[in-house]
Amino acid sequence: MEKIGKYRIIGKIGSGGMGIVYKALDPLLERVVALKTIHTHLDSEPELRARFFREGRSAAQLSHKNIITVYDLGEDNGIAYLAMEYLDGVDLKTRISMGNIQSLPQKLGIMIEICEGLAHAHERQVIHRDIKPANVFVTKSEQIKILDFGLARIASGDVTRTGFAIGTPNYMSPEQVSGEKLDSRTDIFSAGAVFYELLTRRRPFEADSIPATIVRILQEEPAIDQIDSMDPQLSVITRRALAKDRQARYQTADDLLEDLRKLAAGLHPDEFRPEETRRVSASTSGARGANLTEAPTIDTPVAGRYVSASSPILRKPAMVRCRARYYAVAACLLVAIAAFWLRSVPRHETGRAAPGHSPVTATVASGRATSSAAASQSVAQPRADYQSASPINGPQQPNSHDKGIADAPSLSDDKSKLVSQENRQARSLIRQGKFDEATAHIGAALRIAPSDPDARQMAAQLDSYAKKSAADAMDRMLLAKKKAELAQADEFAKQSLESARRAELEARSLFDAQNYRDAASKLFDAGGLYLSASVEAEGEKQARENRARFLQQQNNFDQGQADLARKSYDQEHLQATKAEAATKAPQTFAEGMRFASDALSEWDREDFLNARSNFEKAAQMMQRARTEAVEASPKPELTRAEKKLEPAPPPSLEDIQQAISAVLQRYAASLKSRDVQMLKSVWPTLTSEQEEAIREEFKNTREIEVRLSGISTKVNGDLAVATAQRTYMIQTMDGHRLQTDTRTIINLRRSGKSWTIEKIRFENVR
């Protein structure tokens, strides 16, 4: 197959459940595309055929950097086809099997781009229903493209077949294998299965057979231990994406995308190393053990959420509860001791001991008041985003300079337990990565006890993490911006660069307002947009360079061919002039001169393609004018003796063979010069269908070369059969060269003194 519709087939890429995918050329736009065709047996099934066209229409709605672009949808001679963006790279399945995706930032980047593409599709009510590594493509520029929306349907449309399960079993959602009505959450489950395999290099529901796989999808939970060892929050995200109950799953791809972005917000490529985390944990464990009354701390702020492996909030649940109870008892003892000292040491507003009291006692009490005030001061002024997101900053609390820790002894046992409970829940939520909910519990604890050290410490740490994440995101955004500038995105990707700049302005506004949490997310978006702009600019720049190089090569080739045609014309013009064609065949000669004049003008404009064509036409007209001039020349009068001569004998077999050979050479010359009129002069019985096919062939070729060899001729009166080996070589408009070798049988008939072709038949060479 050489052509489908307007697309010229270059080669086969692969085949799938729907049909064959070809690499093809769009000759109008000179663009390489991936051309997907429907299988012949599907072509005879109206329902599946309708699904193929529904695929094209739904996919054509999507225009996103992480979704393959659909250019065209059509049908040619019963073959339905879909023209799509041609990609250079490998699919994610191959990348995973190769094992060259090692770093966590790289894996998170792939997960985020998949979610961005799905979020775009779901926003337009398009469900993929077959998300799997084989349908995720990684280009050479490391950009993710979701492929094959062949199983997608408009969310409000009908199922293609009653009870017909569509999808790949290892990645299907529970509702999909159960034959239930699907919504966009089925793609979230499948994406979770892809993330699991990307992170662990194992499928989450691997089994020996399809029925066993389905049972595991419906009844068993995948092992998350390996993911949990990478990062506890990553395991929380994966477990939620793979929730069997749709209500417990992420409800939208945007929700999943937001959590992934938050997780990646502060991640540096060289920062997340388990061995470094263990060293940090070992170095801090002694300090925590030295002071048993110190509240648990969250160490090593990696990625805005990461904590050290030894932190109590990452221990097993039983150990967490044990340590929490231990800290609560220690806190109560500390409160009791503080209350005793405060009751025994009268204080003035300045915090100094009253007369008659021990200076040492006064110093201890004053030191405690001062340290408490300093701790309170460090967290008493929360950020603007906390003020809007949680009740921490509700009614203004008294400053710790006025109260010291006087609140502590005034708390009842019930209130102390309530504060401990709120702090305990806050730590648990921090461990799960639910920072907004943790903030609410911290606020509740501070409303009861504004000077509670645990609550204030956690509030300060959340604030510092958010600020660090935003600062890190700012650094990465600036690096991405610099990359876009170096790629000349302002020239080659103006629209994408403008979107990135708008996102940066919004992010900087949030950062200046100290809304670090939202600023980190927006800065991450801006950085991603700058990276996209740089990739787009590099691609566009390369495309323009390739285009310019191709045009230069094509121009050089056209100039060379035009020069050959010009030399041929000069020879024919000289021969026609010698034959006095200007006076004996003035009309044909003038026509040749007109073609030559047009060719010279086009040569001066460097339009070598048209110049070549007109030089060839001019040469043909000069050849014809010379022939007409020779035939119009007067014949010399025969002498009396010559008139008495006998009629000339019939031509010999050798003369006939030479005449037939001349006809065949003229036939080859007409193909080479792409002259239909010359071809018809030697092949007058050419049908209209044959003529149209030949004209179409001439139109779509840049150069034709024909060689006839091994000619043998059999003559029977006015009929003859010539057999030859024909080598037919063409160069297409896109620069491809094709060659065919055939055994050619040509039937000829004598008309008067000349021979003409009646019929041509080709046989493949074996």
C-alpha cells in the first residue's frame, strides 16, 4: 500500500486491536504523521466502525501538551483512517522494563504529566478507559504523551456493546471488570496502577491468569511497603488512587494532581537519598533522647512534606500511640512543676522576683517566662494563608509576654487531655500529609492553651516547611525561566511563554503576601509552563532549521535539474534553427521560444522547479518544430531515369526493428519528460482512465527515469510484439526514491510508414 487518502505511506509502525499504524507523509503540509487505520474485519461491523469515528471525534476535542494531537479523520476506498502527531521515542512500558527511570523526581514528573493530560480530558468529558504503560509515550525530549484514546467515549454517550469489557485487565478498575457504568474515576484507578508499576517495577495485581487478576483487583490490596520506604506520603497517594471504592478514591484527576505537585514541590534531584535520611535521623535521635519532655519534632524537611525515618510521626501506629501517651504524661508533670513554681514566686509585671524571695528561684522563674515568651513570639504571628485556611488565628490571643505560661496551671485535667488529643490528631494528620486538617487541630489546641509548646512548635514547623517549599519552587521556576530564555521562547513559543509569565506574576503575588503554601503550587505550575515553553521553542527552532535545510537541498537539486533541461533546450534550439524551423514551422517554433522565455524569467527568480519544466517543454517544441520543418522542405524532382525505377523494396526486418526501437525510446523519453502529448503520439490508443492515472503519477513525482533493456521483437505483417526489461525509477515530491523492475510486453501496429503502440502489459520479475 503506497497511499491512503492524501497521505503517502512511508512505513509500518505497528498494529493493535483496532488496526495498523503507519508512518506517512502529508504532501500538502509536508508533515510526517502517524496514520492509524481500521482493520478490514472491523470495517464490516457498523458498531465498531462507529466507535472508530467516535474515537477520532472525541480525541480531536483534546489539545494538550500531554495528549497526542489528532490532525485528521477520514475514509479512502473503504479504509477508515486517523492522522495523528508523529512521536519519536518509546512507550513507558519499554522505559520501565529498561529500568532507566531511577530517580524519584523523574518518576514524580512522569506521574504529574499523566495527571495533567487526564485532567484536561476529563474536563472535556472524555474518558480514556485504557490507561496503561503501553499507552503512555515518552518522547526523546522526555515529554509525556497519552496515546490511543481509541477506547475513549463521551461521558454522556452509550457503551459500545452491552456487557463488553474494554481495557487491559492488569490496569482495569473494579467497576470496569464488574461491567458497571464508568466515569472518570476509572482512569484515576488505572493511573494509580501505572504509578505503582513505575515506582516498584511490578504490577499491583499481577497473577497467572486473567480470572486470577480480576479476583485480585476486586478483593486484594497491593503491597505498598516498597513505596512506603520511598516516602510515606507517596504511599498514601498511591493507596488512595487504588481505592476499590470509588467514593474513597480521588474524585478528580485535579485532586490527584494537586497532591502530587505538593509532594514534588520541594524535591531536589539530589536531595532524596535514603542513606542521607538515615544519617540525619541517627544524628538527631540522641538529642531527642536527652530531653524526654521535648515534643516530637519533624526532621529533615524534604519536598515540603518529607520527614526523617526516625520521627515518631512515621513510626508504626502502636509505637506512635505509646510515645504520644508518654509525652502527654511528661507534659502534665511539666505543667504541675511550673504551676508549683509560679504559685511560690510572686511576680511583678517586669518578671523579676519579689523582695524576700531567693534570687535563684527568681532567676529560674524569670528564665522560664522569658523562654516561653520567646517561643510564643516566634509563632504568634502566623502567615496570611493560615489565617484564611484554619482557625489557628481566630480571636486574638493574649501575648505570651503578658501571660508567660500562666495559662498552663490554670488548665483543668479535661482541658489538658483535650489539648493533648488535638496535638495527637495534628501529628497523625501531618504524617498522612493532610496539612490543612492538621492546621485546624493545631488551632483548636491553641484556642484552649495559646502557649502550648507542642501546638506552637508544629505550627511554626508547618509554616517553615511551606516557606522552604515556596523558596525551592521559586529557585526551580527561575531555572526553568532561564532555560526558556536560552531556548528563545520569546521568538519560537510566544503563547506558551506568555502563559508562564502570567503564572509567575500570580505566584510572586502570593509569595509576597506570605501565602507560601499556595505560592509553592503556583510557582511549580509556572516552572512547568516555562519548561514546556523551552521544549516547544527548541522543537520549533529545530523544525525551522530542518525546513530551511530541506528547502536549500531541494533548491540545489531543482537548480541542477533545471540546468540540464536548459542545456537540452539549447541543443534542440540549435538543431531547429539549422532546419529553418523559424520559417518552415513558425507556430511551433514560436511556442518553443515562449516556453524558453518563461523559463529564463523563472530562472532569474530562482524558481528552478518551474524553470526546469518550461525548459523541457521548450526543448520538446523545438524538436517538433525541427521535424515539421524537415517534412515541409520541398523534395527534389526525380529524373526521368529515377521515375522509371522500380518501386522501393519493402523494409527489411532490421529496418523494422530499428523503427520499433525508436518508438520504444520515444515512449521512454515521454515518461522521463512527463509529456502526456508526446506519449499519446506514440500510444494513440491510450484510454482516458490510463491517461488520468499517468497524469496523476506525473503530478506527484519530481523526477522519472526509464530504461528498456534486452529488447526482442517479433513481426507478423503490420503487427509486432516487443519484449523488454523495464526499470522504472521515480523520486517523489518528498524526496523518496522508488524503483520497480518489470518484464514489459508491448503490442505495436504499423500505420503507413510508422509504428505505434497499441497495448502495454507488465509482468513482475521473479
